[in-house]
Amino acid sequence: MDSYYRPSLRREPSTGESTISTDSHPSRTLLFGEIPSTVSLLSSRSLRSNNSVCNLVLSSNQPFLRFWLSEECREAFLSSVDKTTLPNLRLVCHDFAAKAAPRTFRDAKINFKSSTFTKLGRMTALKKIGHHFRNLTFRMPHTSETFLPPLLDPFTGEQRSFTYVPQVERPSSSSSGHAKQPKYGTQEMTDLLVEQYPPIFHAATNIPAFIRAFSSMPHLAHIKISCPGQDAYQRYLRSTVDYALISLRIAIERSPLYELQKLSLDSIHPSALFYLQPIMGIGSSPGSHRRWAQVRNLDVQMISFPFDDPNRTEHLRILHAYLRAFSPNLTDLSFRWIGKSKGPSPLSLDREPVLQSITPPSTPERGAAPPRSPRALRFRSLRNLLLENAIMDSSQVAMFISRHRRTLVEFSFEEITLRSGDWDHALEPLEKLRRGKQLPVTPSRTQHSVESMNVPCILSPVEARGDDRIVGTLEPQEEGSGGHSLGRWLNRRKGNSRKQSTKEWSGSDHLRKMIGLWR
């Protein structure tokens, strides 16, 4: 029986006259408009010739080619193109697509869902265009799907406790090679979570998928995290958003994001800072602080909450610890409370009355010590500050300005309510700084009040006779009825009819005033 002929799938070596071809349809590999780089499509020899460039740009106009090949002209043109037009511009030709890609994919937005970081097509596209990302917005709102109900035992109906331990690596196979290590500790707990929790929870705890995604975006400079929509009754309940924030933080720490400089938290709930804690966070490594030390600009917009209850101060302490982790390197800080009620000043929580260490009337059997008051925050490099929709004391404002007077350049307080004191007392350190920058006052100025102004002065020439000689001294002498001798000499004219009275010309007194003004 003749053997069936099977065609070879190996690509034959190309000759010099062969053209460029693709193995599959472009729509199967090119997602979201990304186009392969021209360097991979053309040889180095073809890039050197103008004819190849003409074929690449699909134009034989030499002035246009000189304009397009000039980096300054091309960047100036692309900067003026609207963002909605850039995707259409990339469809003209390959070189247009390659040159316009950095501006087209500069800003990216991710709405986290169950298949965001697990779908093969999306991850393939992210690997192709992720290196163009500069600003990333990670958005995961609170919905009914993200709310996690209590975990119940299927046989007894009792509530089961679940302690989450992040797994950075994929569950490895056991020594037998058949069973894998359970994702959530034990196989029983893993089966229970798979049955009762939605798919978005398991996607939020897939830390390796987060790391692969952020490793494809190595040039990120700004990350914005948005988690809006949390209700008041969900403030102390677990949500899928919290688990996603843990995975997001671990991915940022373990990905090569060496250009990260700005972090924005938009519509963040109070407990989110606990899961985004840079130091000693859940699943953090010894080198995690290096990534957060790169952040120079921090923008926080937090949902306001009641803070007057001394038994519910954990959110304020978490906020204080979070800002302390960034305090050594921050140069720009913006903090806003979102909501109708104003929040406390996060800059001076050490002076907040609700956090003061007041010893409660405890009994001897109660051995727990009262929590200490937080230490004062000190931003060593802070230059620009914005605080909005807060309530504080004038002493807190004055203390913060005095503590950062050497580095702070500009600060803005918007919609701030003072509980005690007034703004004159709050801004008193600024008046001290202004007075300290003035020139030192000489003893002569302390005795006489001197008014300084610009006065035009014209000195007319004095006609001197040949026989006249200045016999007296120019030093000040005792003042008589006729004034000083220097004043009489300056007032001399030809003839007695042209003499002026001492009332019109005050002699040396007027000269002394003029010298005082010149000083």
C-alpha cells in the first residue's frame, strides 16, 4: 500500500527575490489594532534604500518622506493629532502604525473581570502593545458580584473561617506527579470556595496572571487604582475587590516597573489601604519597599467615614501607616475626602483627639494595653501639597507648616473647616518666615522712622570765584541760628539779593535727609 503523502510544515529557506508573507490571517494575531514592528518585517538592507521606505510608507513624494523621516517634524505632527484619529492613521501603512503606536497606546484602562488576565487573545495582544503603556488605570467597582457571602459548611450549615495565604507561584505537582497542591490550603477548602464563591473571586486571587500582565508593561510611569461604589454596610465585610488589590500590589512589586513614579488612588474605600500596604503587607517580600520607594507623586481620593468613635479608629491608623511608608520620598501629595462629611487631616493624625492615648478605666483582669498615639509624620522631600474637604485645628496647620518649612514650596487648603482657632494663628509660621527673611535693622533706623521713596534730584552747577577758598572743615559743627557752615557755603550766590532764607533751604538737615534716602 502506497504511503500517504504528507506535506511538510517546515518553512522553506527564502531567496533574495521572495516577498514577505504571513502564515496566518492577520486578524487572528493582530488584536486591538496592533501591527508588528517594521524591523521584523524588513531586512536591514531594505531599510537603507529610499525605494524600500517609499514602498513602506506608500508614497513616492520625496518632500513628504523627508518630513516623515524627521523625528522632530513627525513627533510635532503626531502630538497634534486627535486621539480618536490615531487608530485610523495606523491603518494607512506599516510605518504609520509603528510610529503612531507609542501615542496610541500611551494611556490604557483595564476594567477587571473574571477573564481579564486569563484570556489567551488578550494576553497575546498585551505582550505586543504593553511596552507602549505609560499611564494605566485599573478599575474594579464594588457590585453585587464582588460581595462575598459567609462561607458555610454544606453538611452542618455552620460558618467556616477562611485564612487567605497568597500563592505567588503556580501550585506545583507533588512527588507522585498526579495531584497538585491545593490553591487555598487544603483540598476541602478549595472545593468549598469553588462551589460557593463566584469566578471573579478566583480570577482576583490568580497572582501569577497579574504578574504576567504587569511584566508586559515595563514602562509604566503612572498607575491609577479606582474602586468606587462601596456602600456603608459593606465597610467591614470582605469583598473580591480586596483580594484583587492584594494581587495587584504583589504584581507591582514583582514586575520590572523601574519607571514608576506616580500612584493615584481614586474613590478608594478606607480598608483598601490595608491591602495596599507597602511595608509588611500580605504576601510582600523583603525587596518590596524598593518599588514603592520610586513613587514621588501620591494622589489619594478616599471615601469619607465617621471618625469620632474612639472604638473604631483602625481605619485612621491604617491611613497613617500608609502615608508613613511613602513619607521619605514624596515630593507631591494630594489628599481629598469624597462625600458630604469632612474627614480628619491625614497629615496630623498624631494630634487628632480621637487618636490620643487616653487610658480607659480598665480592670485588673484586662491586661491589654491601650493603643499608642501615632507618631508625627515628617515628609523629608515634600514640595507641593493639596488637602481638600477636611476638618482640623489651627494648631495642626501651624505645626505642619513649621515642620516642613525648609522643603515646602506650595500648599493649598480647599474646603477646610477649623474646629478651633483662626487662620491668622494657622498661618502664623508664614509670617515668621517673612520677617526672618528681611534685612537686619541698623541701630540708626531704630531711633528714627525713615520713609523711603524714589525722588528725582537735579543738582545745578555752582559758580565759584577764583579768590574764594574753603577755609572751614567739612565735618559737622555746632548748629547756630544760621545753620551749619557747610550749609552757608552751599547757599552762597553772587550778591546778597540772590540769597535764600534758611527756611526755604534747610542746609545740612536737608542734605542729611537726602543721604539717608540714598542709603
